[in-house]
Amino acid sequence: MLAPPWIPVPPPGYGGIEAVVALLCDELVRRGHEVTLFAAPGSVSCAEVRPLLDRAHPDAIERSLYEADHIARAFAAIDAAANEGRPFDVVHDHCGFAAFAMADRLSTPLVHTLHGPFTEDTVAFYAHHASKAHVVAISRAQLDAAPPGLRVAGVVPNPIDAAHWPLVAEKDDYLLWVGRMTAEKGAHRAIAVALMAGMRVVLAGPVQPGQERYFAEGIEPYLDGERVVYVGEVAGERKVQLFSRARALLMPIRWPEPFGMVMLEAMVCGTPVIAFPEGAARELVSPGETGVLVEDEPAMAQACRELSQLDPARCRQAIIDRCDVRCVTRAYEQIYRQAALQAASAPVTLPSATLDGHHSHLVLRGAAANDVSCQTLVDPASPTY
């Protein structure tokens, strides 16, 4: 498992990718796999943790210096393991671009999860390097913007461990917004919605470098400690309480966000999400079940007044059925097996393959070996959720 070099796994605060990696590693180990996690120093996991750099780099996210160094050291360790007669079966990459671009330098097959949106620049990048690795999208909305030619192994949602998030049926009288302080995330729109609805709103999330002006001009003038409250970055029990006690989570984004972990974290607590129909919100928010999709701020404010119609228990169960870490890990097991089979049968061209007539190099033990649901490949034409 190849995590980015910026933040330890699991993240001490903000860090969606690192949270996903933490859950997958622990569940894979629980299911009997041997997992090595290449991650930032300070990482803790049930997997064997191999930090590669001298320190984490949370203030240098996406700086090529640290990403290239991290990837190069990881690839060297992966090659060394193969040379010593104990090769990895699959590399699961969660980094930005360096590992994907250099994946053909490895003899070990690489599965790359797309964690970000496609832009003009990233479309050109992925189109050029498309054949080098297996790709997993985290939503159909994300995949819709992908360039042709990608080796898409499937669509698998980000996981959540429902056991760590309580169902709370009796909510407090506040709306919640959580995210980075950028205009595209829409904290200013959440404030406008709350004021229109006549309700209290709590804002949570970091102000990262480069976001100070937006916060100072668009958010800070409205903070009064009563109707509009900013609590900074939250983690641990405080974060769980905020999500579980909120009347609703507001998602007033105006860009095609490929996923949005905060939506899962709210809904698994029985807290509905009120969102604009952008990106993955169209897939995660089931109207009348997990939340409401609305077109603009006035409609969002109106929806805030009608939340009693949604059943918290039904909201939670819908997310457990689709995104619980056990379901997501089983889907990834299928993808790992497919990647290993294709590498074994055709290491150069990697054509399509099935399980029939081949033996996988992926060692399955314990629960995974007996799980019938792991015996079929993930069909990119029939997304996992």
C-alpha cells in the first residue's frame, strides 16, 4: 500500500486519502493478507509500516521533490523484495502522479486509485500514461470525465468503518459544514443558507496556506459565536460528536467533486446531507433516504426546514450497505486478483483476463479465502455501488 508522503496514516486531523488507506490496510490484515504500508513517518497500522522519508510534509502537499523521493524509495524497496525472492503481488497506489507515470518501471502490477478530479492538465497526463497501471475510480461522476484508454478496473467508493460512528436519532439544533476553506467548497454559501433558514451553522475545517484571504473576507466577518460558529479543524471524538449531533450536513459545492468523505461521515451517523447535484453527490445522496438534492441556496434553506421527514436509521443503513469498509475491501480484493492474474498471464500487454484457467499469485488466507463474493471480477461497466 503506497500512501502519499505528506501526512501520517491515519491522519491526526484533515486527511481523506490517509483515512482511506488506514481503513483498507487494517481490514486487509484482518482478512488474512500480508500488507506493507509505505507512508509518512508517524504512521500506525495493523500492516507493516515502512516510512521512507525522515519526516512528514503536511505543509508541502504536492511538492514534486518529496513525492518523487518517496516514490523512488518505495519502488527501490519493491524491486529489492522481488530480487530477494519475496515479491509483492500488487502495489496499491494512492499518491498523486509520480507512481502512475513510472508504473511501467516495476515488474509488480500497480493499482492506482483516482482520488482527485480530472482537469485539462490531468486528462492529458492520464491519456499519455494510460496503459501503465490499473485504475480505480471512486465514483461514476469522476469516471465520466476520464480520458479514453484508461485501464479501468472498476468503480469502488471510499470506505467508512460504521462501527466508529454512532447512530444518533435525536439531533441538536445546528447545521454543519466541514471542509477546506476554499470558495469551491462553499463555506460562504453554507452561511447564507443558514441565515435564510434562520438556523445556527457550525463551520469546521482547516485554513491551509493560500486560503487565508478567502477566510478573512468571506467567512470571518460573519462569525458571531452564536448563529455562525467556526471551530477550526476537528478530529477524534469532537469530530464524531459534530457529525452525529448535527441536524444536517450542508454540501453547497459548485464543482464536480469526485467523492466527499464528509458526506459518508454524516450519513453513517444518521445525519442527512443537503447538497447541490454536483459530482458524486448525485450518487451518494439518495433523495428521501440519505438526504436532499437541491438546485440553489433558497431551496437548500427550505430543505433545512423539512428534515424531520428523513429516517436516521434508514440513512445509516444505506451507507453501510454501499460503503462499509468490509464491502469496499472485498471489491479491492477482486481488483488485486485481476491485476495479479493479468500480470502473470501477459506481463507486457496486460489484456483482459478471467479467473478461468489461471492461478493467482495473490495469497488469500482466512476470511478472504472462503468469501464467495471475492471470486468474481469487478466489472467497470457495472460499478461496485
